[in-house]
Amino acid sequence: MAATAVRYLRSVGAATTAGPGRVDPLPRPDLRAVADDERLPVDPGEFRHVLGHFASGVTVVTAHDPGGPDSPGGPAGFACQSFASLSLDPPLVTFMVARTSTTWPRIARAGAFCVNILGADQGPLCRGFAVSGADKFAGVAHSPAPATGSPLLETVPAWVDCRIQAVHTGGDHLIVVGRVEALGATADGNAEGPLLFHRGKFGHFAG
């Protein structure tokens, strides 16, 4: 009976030896996608509809692509609503990006990025960075962020300059963790507050 219990505890990653500092490691999760012949647990349309009720801020994640065999390099960026703070010590932030993104390889090649936090009046700027195949930086003033040289958009109320710390797989997205190297905000942040995204529309705080 005791041997059976020990085998069970080990199978679920529980500690099998008493005493401080001795804990069996948890098993690594298996990363997998839904097979072609496997039914999705929830309808994708319903998933988007329900999760759309969660309001989020909006950012533009930028990087300076150093270029490569198939790319001339230059500024790169995309609109991102999945940005969040992650850790205070060390200072870490995170964002999620689709594995099919054509901008992500350019950010990965740079090894760094700048999160440009948008204000309530910057919906058009966000839309410009949400399109694919266009010159997203046309007419957009920017300067190099102080630590990484990533494009810092001149009109944003706040920004966070980071180097890539880690990248994890999360289904059809990647979870990017960045270590904060520099950050800043305008004196009043933004008089009209942040740009928000809710149920497919932009919005802002009222009153």
C-alpha cells in the first residue's frame, strides 16, 4: 500500500520525501493543438463574443528590425491589446502575439521592443498599426527609445522599453516576456485618459 501511494504521488508531481527543501518537481505540461478530427471544446465565435466583454487597454508594440536575408530591416510594429505588467522584481511585462503574425519575426530578430501605451484620442493611430501589408510608420513621428532603440511614438502618453526575456507557447499564440530597461510618461499621462477596447469598439473613460 505504501509503495502504491508513493508511485501515485510521484505521478502527480507531489512531494514524496518530508523535510524542507525537498519537493519532487511537477511534470512538464504537454503542449498540443486540437487535431483535425477532434471537436473544439467551445465554438470560436462564442469564445470571441464572451471574451469581448473584457475591456482592455490598447498599445502599439514596436521594434527596430536589424534586417536579415529576406528583410531590409527598419521599424516594425503592431497594435496589441494583450499587454500586461507581470513582475515588479525583476521588472517584467508581457504581451501575446499570434503565431501567424508577420511582424513578430521582425521583433524577435531585434530581441527588444517598446510598448507604446495609447491615449483616448489615438484610435486612428491604433487602426494604422492593425493593418497588414501597409507602411504602418508613414507619417508617424517617432524617435529611438533610450535603452533599445525601438521606435518610441512621439504622441503617446506612456511607454515601456524592454528586451525580450523569454517566449512561451500558448496555443495559437506566443507569450512574450520582456525585461523593462527604461520607461516614462508625460506629466499628466493623458488628459482624456487611456484608449480602451471593448466588444469590438474603441472607448474611453467618461466623467
